[in-house]
Amino acid sequence: MKVILLKDIANQGKQGDVITVADGYARNYLYPRKLAVEAAGGPLKNLQIKNALEDRRADKLLQSANATKEQLTEKTVTLRVKAGENSRLYGRVTSADIAAAIEKDLKVKLDKRKVGLLDPIKSVGEYAVPIKLHRDVSVDLKVAVVAEA
């Protein structure tokens, strides 16, 4: 019997999967606990519509990420910070600082969690910082940290 899972079930599948199970397992375990519905008629049509909507949404997100990548490619963001002797910064430059500078300079709204800075920047210089826009789309952005005059 084919069923559509309404919740994740260990060793069976994830929510929304269409799986084949024994008739007794479906009738006596899955249906009474509202873990699955029969894969026929309305529920199957609803699942297909839901999957089509998710595919369209994923395509839009990917197109948006590619457009943002085009905006960020070959760009440099400059951060002016206070520095002491030997080009050491008084503070440090974090992912949030870089995201704010991108928004200010390049007019691209970016969440600080998308900035792949492993350790905060503590000295003046030029750095290549990875920006993860989508699971399939990332770009290296040049960040120039210069001392304030």
C-alpha cells in the first residue's frame, strides 16, 4: 500500500515522502497515529502542488543568490578602523561589521551569518572573505581594512 508520510518516521522516510508499506502496518499503526495518509486522490494532488510550489520558491532563491553574486563579484569593501602600532587594530572586524559595510557601500542587504569569516580580523590589510549566498552559490569578497587617519 502506498502512503504519504505526515511526519518523519525512523527507517521509513521523511515528511512528504510517498512510500510503500504493508497494509496492516498502515491500517494498524500509521493511520491511527496520524503519521500517514493513503497516497490517492486529494492528498496526492496536494502533495504534487506543494512540491511544485517549493521547486518554484527554490528557483527564485537561486536566481536571487546569483543576482547578488553578480553584484558582489570583483568588488572591494573598505573598512576604516582605529589602529595602533604595527598595524594592529584597537578592536576587531567581525562578520557583522563586514555585513554592515556591504549594505552601506554596495547597497546589498546581507545577513551576518552569511559572511564566512572564521576568526575576527585584528590587523590592517586586505582579506578575501567568503560570502555564502545559497547552498550552491558563494563568492569571495575583497575586504580592505585600513587605519583611520
